[in-house]
Amino acid sequence: MSAPVTQVVAHPLTGTAERPVDARTGEPFDTRTYSLMKHGDRPAMHRLADELADVLVAERPSLLTDPRPVVLPVAYLVAPPACRYLADRIAGRLNALRTTAPAVRVMHVHKDSVTHIDYAASSAQDRRNDLASIGFRLTEPVRDAIAIVVDDVRVTGLAEQVMLDLLQDNGIGQIVTAYVATCDEQLARDPSVESALNHAEIGSIHDMLPSVRRGDFVPTIRFLKRLLADPDVAGFLAACPTGLVQRFRADAEATGAQFLAGYPAGTAALLGESDLRSHTTPEEATP
């Protein structure tokens, strides 16, 4: 028997990709904060996570008293997505209120690879093909637990369904999907909507340097891909503190040789030519 699934949304969106509107309030959606969040700005992440936590508590108050374990599963390989940071913040908010029940935990769902497609700019079929090529594995039991599946936006729901199927197959007791934003049917039909939201404020990796300089930047897989694909990766890295550059290198190397091979120029700039050769197979090194 399948576990019940309910949905909580901070900002149900309508309107157009250029001017999305919160259907509850009629106010324009804050695409600037959303775009900053997607690219690793910590204050933007905290603001949107707090909004979503407020809605969760208001609409699902039983989450504060239910004695069952509550987990927030997030799928990634090494470098986390933005929703990992959202989930961390939401777990902290819930734990501050869930004083008589077991602590809420963020749970890593292991992905066995990272591909190079930009989901926001990909067709539904390309997304299906990509998801089908990746293996997902729970890292701990979830039988009879409550799962809060946190994500930044729901457009097609394809990635969500992979997570829901995995949880259902492993005996989850209840699922709450929790979104910063969802697109209504008309808005979701616009293939540019997700990309427009993502890039409303951040059009270049250099647009994140103010966050970096304030110490407000946290690395995400989205930003790592953009960094490695950018022609001026070296210029950006030169403006970063050493610790952040080391984190980019560690994440990129740990993601694997196949991932690095998709960004030869960016990898050379990030790791250095000598390090790049150490990640090259004999077949790849042969002219």
C-alpha cells in the first residue's frame, strides 16, 4: 500500500516566465532572491527556506508532534544542490519547535553520477532520459518514517517522481512535498520558465562575487557546472579565497573523471594541467 502524499507550497506561481506572480497574494514573485538562492547565496537560501518552513508549520502542524522519525531526503553525488541547504535550514527550524519528538534529519540520497545537462534548459524527454541514466540509493532505512521532500521549484515533477517512487519502494510511512515555488499548468507549458527564474539575477558566475566577498556564498552542483563551463573560470577563481577554490577542486575531483571530461577547459583551469593529466585515462590521452 502506498504512503499518502501531500504538497506544501510557499509560492504558487502564475503569470509568465518574464513576470511570474504569486497566485495567493497577487504580488510579483521575488525572482531576484530565487536566482541568488539557486546559485549559492546563503541569505537568499535562508529567506526562502524560512518562508517554506512557516508554511509547513502552518499547514502541517502535526509534523511538530508526530512521534515517527522525520527525514528530509536530498539526492546528490558530492556537491549538493541548493535544496540541500534549504533542507538543512528547514530541519533546524522544525527541530526548534519539535521539542518532544525525535529530531528531524536531512538524509543523503546517493546519486551514482552527475550529467552535464542543464535541467532548466532541457526538454521533458531529455530530463526523462537523464533521470533514467542515473541510479539513486537511500543511505539509511525509511520504513514508516515521514519524509519531507524539499525542492526549490516544481515545473514538470519528473525529478520529484523519482524520489517519491524510491521512498514508496522502501516503505515510507508518509510523504510531504515542500516547494519554494510551483508553476501552474499554463506557466509550466513555457519551456523557458525555469531558466528565466534561475537567471533572473545571476547571468554570469561573476555576478556571485559580491556574495563570495561577503562570505555569504556556499557551493552547489549548479554553480560548479557553470564555473567549469565558463570561459573565464580562471578570472573568477582568482577573486575567490583559497578555501573556496580548494572546495571547488575537491568537489570536482570527487565527482569523477567522467564529469571532469565534460569540461576540459574549465577542469584545466581549476585543477591545473598537471592535475588534469592525472585524471585522464590512457585512451583519452592518445591523439
